[in-house]
Amino acid sequence: MEKIPMEILELRIKKTIENLKKNNMEAYCCENTAEALELFKKLVKPGDTVTHGGSETLKQLGIRELLKSGEYNYLDRDKSGLTREEIEEIYRKAYFADVYLTSSNAVTENGELYNVDGNSNRISAILYGPKSVIMFVGYNKLVRNLDEAIMRVKTLAAPANTVRLSCETPCSKTGECISLKKDNPSMCDGCGGSGRICCNYAVSAQQRHKNRIKVVIIKEQLGY
Ligand code: SF4
């Protein structure tokens, strides 16, 4: 990603936070991952049932280590030895969790969240279920508008995630969605088959349930 001068980054973060708040989401800015973890401890109470989506950002944050401390009722979807059925059960239990942790594929300056999933357990939990959703977002996920958000997923997030998840897709080989070869690609264009991770597209705009979603922007490059 092109390096953004700090003064410009501050302005973009300020605008994004103002608009997230207008959209009834709590919004915070942290200098670094250590500060974000301290904020997590303030937002999540000991004993809360907590789980999360698959996320490179959360991995970089080291959140799983914190969740395994015993202070929280952690629904650990990444515990070794789980069967596919047990993992699916945790995905469903997530809808009743106190707190769901995730990142966002993109956050627009208008205060919208843009997320794309294949299995879609993550975006479904963002949309409804857990009492509270906390999103940790590196500054590299900030975009001006939804057009940039869509392009960010097709040229960066989806290819990187298909590599991470070992999905056999064209973008995992070329670094961008094959739909970009078309003039006006639709949401249905791109690859087919079981490896496709662009199945459901969610835009979170103004929220009815004030402050259920909390967005923590971190001034570090995190995730894809
Ligand atoms: S539609 Fe397929 S090729 Fe295009 S970005 Fe998504 S997973 Fe990759």
C-alpha cells in the first residue's frame, strides 16, 4: 500500500470515525496493537462469552492468546483437533455470544463497513446475533467509498485470503479477480466452484442498534 503521510492519515481517520459515529457505531483510534489490546480489556468483561471470525488481523493482534487466559468464556473455533461438525457448532453458538471479534475487509470514509465471505459465518454474525461486535481494523483497510472497497477486495483481500485458506481460485494465482477482465463486472462474475470466497457481500450502513458494532482503527498495517 502507498505510504500515507501521518497528517493525511489522521484526517482520514478523523473523518471515518465521525461518520461511523453518525452511523450509530462506536469508533476508536489506537496508535498500535498494544493500545488496541488494552481497549479490548475495557470493552469486554471477564466472563463474557467471546468468539471470532477467521482473521489475519486478529492473529497479528495476538487476541487468541488473550482469550485463552481463562478470563473469558472463549468459544475457540481454532482449537486443534476439532472436527468439522464441532467447528460448525461453534459458528452457530457465535450468534448467542456476548462479543464477536473480527476485522473488516474495508471501512469507507462515509462510515460504511464492507465485507465479503464464502462460508459467511462471519458476515452473518456481524449482521445479527452477538450482542456486541468489535472490529479491529488496520489503517490499510480505510478506503474513500464503496467503489474503492469493492476494488480492494477484488485486488487484495480476496486473493490474499484465498492464498491463506488454500482455495483453488484464479485470484490466488494471479493476485486479482478474473471478473476484472470484463468491462462492467457484476457481483456474480469471477470464478465458480467450491473455492470461491466471494459469495455474500455485506454493506453495514447506519445501524438501528446503536453501538452494537464497535470499530477500532489501528494506526498500523494489519491483515489484508
Ligand atoms: S470471485 Fe473468485 S477469482 Fe474473483 S476474487 Fe472472488 S474468489 Fe477470487
